[in-house]
Amino acid sequence: MPTPRKVAHQSTDKGQVPVYTTAVVEQPWASYSGQDHQTWATLFRRQRELLVGRACDEFMENQQRLGIGADAIPKFTDLDRHLRAATGWKLVAVEGLLPELAFFEHLAAREFPVTWWIRNPQQIDYLSEPDLFHDLFGHVPLLLNPIFADYMQAYGAGGVRAATFGNEPLTNLTRLYWYTVEFGLIRTPAGLRIYGAGIVSSKGESIYSLESAAPNRIDFEVRRVMRTRYRIDTFQKTYFVIDSFEDLFKATVDPDFGPIYYDLKGLDSIPAGTILDSDQVVHRGTGEGWASDGDI
């Protein structure tokens, strides 16, 4: 395999520009510095404490089952043994952000891409792209859940097919991933809890998503989600709430999403902060602090 590189966004006069890579590498665990392990420890301890009572039980329990702790950056090969036995998934080390089709292909093969490098200490509170902490801490625990693991594979298979249909279905799928896998909330007997990796790996959004009055919280409906634009530069204006991972899977189980694409073809997208008359609203946000532009 090639020698691992760190492939990161580039800063330009137009802001941060994504740089893509398709290389699969070996995790260079022996080359992590003491500072790298300390950064992992700092992030892990802070988030683990913060997520008690905020993240769903499945996330917290599965993180323990995997043996992920603060002592050192985990070895992907150690985690693979648990994942393969439980749900047939494995981790693949990558250099950075993957193109859409390459990402879909990995998911369809039950391979989850994890960026091998970790942010530097100056980026503890925010990084504009996925790194090892986001990918491993945020995403991997729920791959032990059989229903969620099957959802991720079905999503990948649907993405491979959508790549042949044009830009509109790919946009639909990107929004679905954003509002579920990255920024999803789940209803539990104890109240709303976090399951999305973009939230559980963020100190600020872990608090904001559940406790701020600013964002909307709306019941999940797949066509509604696929039409809804989102934010990449600030906390979300809207979060969608599922009742269970089983319900999420059932709502999206058709692997090519064909009927959904047909229903949505040509419809206008919905701004991130909009509430529709048809929405089942859990909480209507105040909109405090929202940016007036920048929806994706």
C-alpha cells in the first residue's frame, strides 16, 4: 500500500476548498506522535463526559463494547475484530475526504473509511473536514448496531446506483446522510438523544442540538429530508428526529430509492430553517443567531 499522506482542505482566497483522495492505506499507528495521542485523549475525555445523558444508549454502550478509550489512538485492526464478529463491517484507513462514488462503494462493501490522521491542538474545538477523531469516535460505535449497520450498507448501495442517475438524486442522498448519519436525533423514553456523528464529535453542537431554543426539531420523513438544504459552516438550523433505527431503515430500505427520486424530481429545495405546514414539529426554533445565507 502507498505511504500515508495527510490530505486536507486547502485555504484559498475563496475560503476552504475540499481536496479529494481515493487512496486506501495502512493505519500508520507507530508513527503517531505523543501529541497525537494527547489530542485524542483530550477530545475523548471531554466528549465522553459531555455525552452522558445526551447521546443515545446504543452509541454509549457500543463505544464501550469496542474498547475505545482515552489511553491512546485505537488501532483499526483491533476494532475490526469486534466489527466483523458483530455486523461484518471493517475499517479502511484513508488519507482524507473521499469522492462520493468511492465513499458509496466502500459502504456498499461494508467498509467504513476512517481518516488516519488527527487534528492538531489548535483545532481542538473545530475542524472543517473529517479527521480520525470525527470518523472513529463519531461514526464507528453505531456500526455494532445490526439495524444501523444494514442501513449504512443500503445507503452505500443506493449511492452507487444514484451516481448513474445524475446530480439531483446525489443531492437527495447527500441530504439524507447529513440529516441522519451526521446530524440525526432520536426519540427515546428518556427524551431526545443524539446519534449523528457530526454532533457527538462536537462539543458545541452536542449542547446546542438538544438544549438551544434556536434550531427547529422536526419528525423525520424521508422525502422532506431529501429536499432540505443544510449548513456546513455553522450549527444546524433544523434537526430531524427518528423514532428508532428500525423506523429509519424501513423508511429508506429500497436500495435504489427509485420511487423517492421520482416523487422529488423537479421539486424546489427547502431552505434549512423552514417549517412546512405538513411538518410534525417537536420544537419550533427561535432562529436566534441564524445566518441569512450559505445553505447547501
